[in-house]
Amino acid sequence: MYLEKINNPQDLKKIAKENLPKLAKEIREKIINDISKSGGHLASSLGIVDLTIALHFVLDAPKDKIIWDVGHQAYAHKILTERKDKFHTIRQYKGLSGFPKRSESEYDAFGAGHSSTAISAALGFAAARDLKNEKFKIAAVVGDGSMTGGLAFEGLQNAGHLKKDMLVILNDNEMFISQKVGAVAGYFAKLLTAGLVKKAQDKVMKTVSRFHGFGAPFNKLIKRVKVMLFPGMLFEEMGFTYIGPIQGHDVNNLITVFSNIKDMKGPILLHIITKKGKGYEPAEDNPTKFHGIGKFNSQTGEVLDEKKKTYTDIFADTLVRLARTNDKIAAITAAMPEGTGLDKFAREFPDRYFDAGIAEGHAVTFAAGMAACGMQPICAIYSTFMQRALDNIIHDVALQNLPVIFALDRAGIVGEDGATHHGVFDLSYLKYIPNLIIMSPADGNELQHMLKTAFNSNKPCVIRYPRGAVCGAQLDGVASVLQIGKAKVLKEGGDICLLAIGVQAELCLQAAEILKNKNINASVINMRFLKPLDEEMILNTLSKTKNFITVEENALSGGFGESIKSFLSNASAKIESIGIPDKFIEHGNAGCIRDKYGISAQNIADAAIKMLK
């Protein structure tokens, strides 16, 4: 066993190079075994084990900085950097984070949960290093999916302009390259890193530059020749030295390449080819299924978590039904078709389905363009990722009052993915935008009605709903149109009023039952809409009681509760708000997190009793 001898990257360097493939196998086995019990991001982590070993073998972390783009690539990195014995706690409450986290380890140079950030961050490190006259290496590991994000290219062009010494590793697990092509490319990559081919390229470029006076047609031909002779000319034109593509599962060849390029000057882009799920047949055969997975049988790959109807399922099924009778409906996602449920829509309406890549801002403005041309687009994006498109929502949709629908999946506490993924800011950052209708369903039935309502409104609309199994009522056979801005009384009571937005309505009903046993009559109102707010309903309730508790799974700062307090600011009402405090929320089981922060029926009841005393 080689892995048991390693606690940090210095221990790794003591392993003979010929034994490193055996170490890679042991790391993969540990990842598979531990993630089968906890769930997590499996396929990407397995695909990058060899690269991770090679990087830590050649570089001197934590002095040298390894920056991961989308942290689900970093499992092997965590195992090799003093966290091996805690790896089984990953994504569990008070355990290791599923992503790089600066407060967790000095080896995590930069935190990452969202995509396409590593190149910009690495360039920031390089600029700071040079200003402080420090000496260390920088490597940014970027997945090919991250290159669909505009921020990655903004980082590339700026890095090419500043000419800082830094390495960008493009981890490509989608491009097909035969073994022969891969072997030849790897051979030339070795030569290139030794400087021979680079010199040859410089000579060729110098020669062809003499012919630029022959006119535009000839210049176009020269550019095509350059692309054929030297792959990666896009990166070369942006100011990078491009190397590759090389095979990404030959750890010793990777070590040779890294050793050759680590002292090269200027920005370098190394293109490696890997296979998602490498070393685990079920993940290799179905990398999408094993990208982010719950508990599974490590021997068979069978998922163990019980499959229940989710809000995502209700959204997907309703959207497909509505699209069958409305050919103006189009669906857009930002590289998350399965996660948002739009894979169902794509199968039935491939011509009306669009995957914008990991480019949320573009997805929103793309939708705005479709709406301006008479379509009814719906943008299905996780709440946490929609944050990245705030300006596009304001400038391109709301300002022009275009009928784009935003379906915010994973709103509220999402559990094990933690601070980077909790969708607890959307009500706050969206409610200040004019023209938006903002709604949140109490259950799956209301979700289907809200979708129908949004398409019927011809207005920009936001529907936010949680991750996980559906609670509450059975679905009506047909989706119907709700009255916009109209709340719904779920229970009458004159002692205190519990106001809920979204699925917290069910918690309020449970709290009301607890209070009933203590001879306290609480009314429960499902507000449904944050914008427009049902002011008439609130004023009508105010005539019955002056005691209010608001409940939301959103930041209290700027959220639903603040809207109620603002509206009732001139009334002699007592208002207590329950929601997310002004802090970033840790990872862990969603139920455990909700209990910790008081988003529970018992805490709502306790708050009511305290208020009435």
C-alpha cells in the first residue's frame, strides 16, 4: 500500500516514479469507496487523479499555488494534502467541504464552487507575486466545460496581455482522440517542452510573415496552414504558449512534461486529454449520472437513495405539457440539462431547447433576444448560479420588460454542497428590480400553476423552488392560472399570524398545530408572491392580530421578512422574522442545517410563544 505512506506532497515525492500508477489506483479506490457512502462528485474526480499526482510531484505546494476551476475536481488533491484520514467526512456536517476552501487547508489556494474562475484568480496570484518580488509557481486546472464560460476567456486574454509566468492546464474529457493521435501528440509535446519544436515554430512564423504583402487571400491561407501545423492557435493568438494535446492518464509522462515546462516564461496552456470516471466502469459508461451522485453500491454502481418525485420533476413534466400546446415556448439552460430537468424537454422538443454552456449571463441575454422576437423563453438555472447574471436580468430583461421566465432550481438550503451552492440570496437580489414578478410555490401543485401563470402573464417572472422531494398536495390534472399577487389563507386564527413564502408554508402549518395544543390560535398565510405583495391580505390580517412571524429560506437581509416589516412600518405590529442570518451557511445535511438556523416548525412555535408572552 502506497497511499498509507502519504500524508502530504513531500511524502509523495519519496515514492518511486514507477510505483505512481499503483498509487493512482489506490486513490481511485478510496474515492469510490468513500463517495459511495456519502455521495459526491465522482466522475470528474476519478478522471483527474493522475494529473493531480503529477502536479504535486513536480510542484512544491503549498508554496506553489494550485488553483482548481470548479472544485469537484479536487478530491485527489484533498487526499494528498493532509486530509486523507478525514476524506470519508467529505460534504458531511462539520466534515471536509466538497470544494476547495481556504479556511480548510493552506493547500487550497483559492476557493471554488462556481465555474470559470481559476484563470482570473491565477493571474491575480501572478500579478501579486511579481509586485511583492516573491518566487513561486502557479498552476490553474480548468475543465473543458469551464471554457464555455466567458469569464475564462476574459482571464485568458488578460493573461496573454500581461505575459505573467503561469500555467493553465486544460483538462479535456470530451474530445475524442485516438490512441495513435494521442501518442504522437504526446511525443511532440515532450519535444515542444524541451524547446525544439517551439524554435521550429518561431522559424516558420518568421518565414511566413515575409509573405504578408501578398494580400488578404494569401494571408487567410497562411492562417489556415498555421492552424494545421500547430494546434491551439486560438490560445497562441491570445498570447499563450500552447502545448498538447497529451494523454492525461500517463502519470510519468505528465511528470516529464511538467518538469520541462515549470520554468518556462510567460503564460503556458497545457492541453491534456482525460476520461471522466477513469478506473470505475460504471462511471466511465455513464459519466453524467456519476458527475454528482448520492449513495451507491460501489460494486455494481447501483444508486441506493430512494427515488422520490422532486420539484425539478414537477417543473420538467409541467413544462413539457405546456409546450405541447404552445409552440412559442423555448427552454434554455447553462450546462445543466439533467440537474434542471430540461433533458426531458430536450428529448421532446430538440429544436426549442438550447444549452448555453456555463455562461449564465449569455443565457439570460440570449433569452431576452428570443423574447424580443416573439418567443416565450424560460431560463432554468440554479439559484446560486443565477447570481452571476444579475446585470443581464436588470439591463436586458427587466428594463425592457421582456417576458422571460426564470426558473430558479435549488433555491434555499441545498445541503452537502454548502456555502457556494445554497440558494439563499435570490429573493434579496431580485426583489429590488422593477417589472419582475417573483413567486415561490408552497408545494408541487402550486409549482405547476405558477408555471402556467408565468407564461400567461407576458411579463418577466421568477419562480423559485427547492431541491428535493415534493411535499404537500396532489397535483391537479390541469395547470391553471393564479391571480398574480394574491396570497392564500391556509388556516384562520386570531392570536398570531404566520406568514410564509414558498415551501415554508408547510412548516408554518405544523407550527400552528403545535400552538393549538397550547391553546394558541395561529393563522397561516401562504404569500405565494413576493412581488407584487398581497398588501390587502396583510392589512385584513392586521385588523385581527398585531402579531406576525415571517418565515423564509432566504437571507433575512433584504428578504421577504424585510418586505413585510417595511410595509407594516407605520402600524403598531410586532414582527419576528425567521430565515438565514447574515453569514455564509456551511455544508451538511439540509435538515440538520435548517434545525441549526431555526427554520423548523418547533422553532416557529417557540418564537410565537415568546412573542405572545
